[in-house]
Amino acid sequence: MGEPVIAVLAPEVIDQIAAGEVIERPASVVKELIDNAIDAGARTITVETAAGGRGLIRVTDDGCGMSARSALLALERHATSKIRSVDDLWGLGSLGFRGEALPSIASVSRMTITTRLGGELAATRIIIEASRIVSVTEAGAPAGTTIEVADLLHNLPARLKFLKGEATEASHITELIGRVAMAHPELHLRLKHNGRTSLEAPPDRDGYARAQALLGGRIAARLEAAHGEEDGVRVAAYLGAPELAQATARGVQLFVGKRPIRDRGLLHAVTMGYGELIPRGRYPIAIVHVDVPAGAVDVNVHPQKLEVRFSDATAVCAAVRHVVQAGVAAAPWRAELGHAGPIHMSALTTVAPPRLPFDGIPAT
Ligand SMILES: Nc1ncnc2c1ncn2[C@@H]1O[C@H](COP(=O)(O)OP(=O)(O)O)[C@@H](O)[C@H]1O
Ligand SMILES: [Mg+2]
């Protein structure tokens, strides 16, 4: 065998490979664009999709916007306004930090950025197709940013095959927006699929009011708020009554520093906090926001930032378990159940599982 030829990959190939990690489906694009809008200080964010996001995703924000120069720079790989050194990750105040989302998305779609920096007269519009800048023009637009992503993965047919049908992809987007709304009660969030509003969340007073608004009247009436702090770990939990328990963990929403995350340890801590009120194998409706001191969590462990690593996971789980336990003990619905040990399965099975706002279309 002759010597294999080594070559440095072309930049657009590197971007497509990076996109493979971050852009799993249309909802991943929506997540990256919403994170950017929140980091830009937006108060109102509108997400519109066509064909479940496979055809078009449009995210409009009223954040700080970008100058023409910044918008072009933002398309470069590893270009970010959010960190300057790795140490900045330990006190991170932003959702983004990699500087990879825009170039990754641009490498696998036809993207249009329209953005106007507050105080500037004209907006800039940049059209990029599969990493190639097609045009940069002036445009009229309100202050803020609109990013349109059309024909996602059109140039990677092998990846496109892995996407599900429109309804399923739309349901992933709806679920994601529900989680973002849960984490940011001060935001006004709007979601439209094919021109039809599927979620409208005007600003709420606080996390509890937001949880009640998003989960709907029936669950809201049976949702108890619990707050606590232990070893510097702050926990705010909104706990559904045990009869709302479900066979899947979809009703447990976990947030760390306002990031929606998945974490088996924390999930277990929540179910432990309910003790015997919820039978094994079932999960409560519970919204749990956790905040840890700067330096106690590493957010740079998962390409989509869906997982985090705690410096002291045991302490974080203990704090969550204790706050949930205390909340459950104080809840009015706890008193209804009396104090005579576990409730009986027969009492539970007569109650249909709750419908969350994003239910209806099975997620896969
Ligand atoms: N909606 C937006 N409003 C204002 N600035 C934005 C917006 N989206 C992206 N940017 C700018 O573009 C940069 C690159 O974005 P991105 O590729 O997502 O990387 P990151 O978010 O990790 O910095 C950001 O750091 C930010 O300065
Ligand atoms: Mg980003």
C-alpha cells in the first residue's frame, strides 16, 4: 500500500462535520437561533416554520442586532462575542460560546440573515447557500435580527433521510419552544407552524405563573411551588399532584442556569422527593429550576448543550431531593392523601394522563 495522502479539510467540509454534531433536526436549528436571540437581549422572539422546519425556519428577535461587519464575522467558524478564554466558561452568562452555530447551519441550508443594529439606519441582508455568500445588501428592517433557514440538509441527502415526517419534526419544535418559555418567563414567545399559531406565551410574572400558563388549567390547579437553597444550590420547583403522574418522564422538565437539560441523577432526585406517593416506573409532572454557583457546573460537555457536568453532583441532587420532599410535604394535595403510607395503584389508574400543550403528536 502506498502512503495515504493527508490533507487539511476544506472549511465548508469542517463546517458540515460540525453541523453533524449540533444539527440533528430542525428543532436543533431553532434551539441555536433562539439561544442567540436570548443572548442578544431579545424581549420578543417569533419562530415560524413551514413543513415542520424542513422547508423553512424563521426566527425573528428584537435583540441588539448586528452591524454588517459583525454579521459577516459571525458566519466565520469559531467567531463569538461571548467568550475570550476558556476560563470564561466558568462564569458564563450566555447560552452560546462555541461560535459554531451560524457557520454550521449555513453549511447545510440556504440561510438569510437580516439584521439591524439599534441606532443604525439600514439593516444588512446576507444570503448564504451551503457556506457560500451569495449576496450582501442593505435592507429596510426593524432593529433586531431575523434569520431564515430554508431547505435544511438539502446538500446532505444522506442526513436528510434521517429526518422524520413534518408532524413529528413540528412537535419537536413545539416541545422545545415550550421548554424555552418555561425557562424564561420574562420573554414573549410565539410559534407558528405553517402560518397557524401553535404557541403564544406573553411575559409572565415569574416562573410559577409561567409554568401554570404553559401546563394549562387542570394541571395549574394542582401545581405546588417549592423553593430552597442548600450548599449554594438554589432550587425552584413546581410540583404536580401525584394523580397527574405519567408513564414517561416527559412531564419532568429540568433546567440548570435556565438551560433545559436531561440528567438521570436529577430525574431520580425528583422522583425520590415524591417518595412513595408515586409508584415505581411512573413520573410526576415537575418543573425544576436549578442554579449553582459560578464554577460548579461545566456546560461544555455536550455538543447540543443538553447535558451538563456538576463539580458536586451529589450535593446538587440532594438539594433537589430535599426541596421536592419539603414541597410535597407542604402541598395541599398531600393533606388530601392522608398520611397512611403509599396510595393505591387502583386510585391512580382511574386518572387519565394529562395532556401537555405539546401533546397530541407522538414524539419519537
Ligand atoms: N440573533 C442575534 N442577534 C445578535 N447577534 C447575534 C445573533 N445571532 C448571532 N449573533 C452574533 O453572532 C455570533 C456567532 O453566533 P453563533 O455562531 O451562534 O456562536 P455563539 O452563540 O456560540 O457565539 C454571536 O456570538 C453573536 O455575537
Ligand atoms: Mg449561538
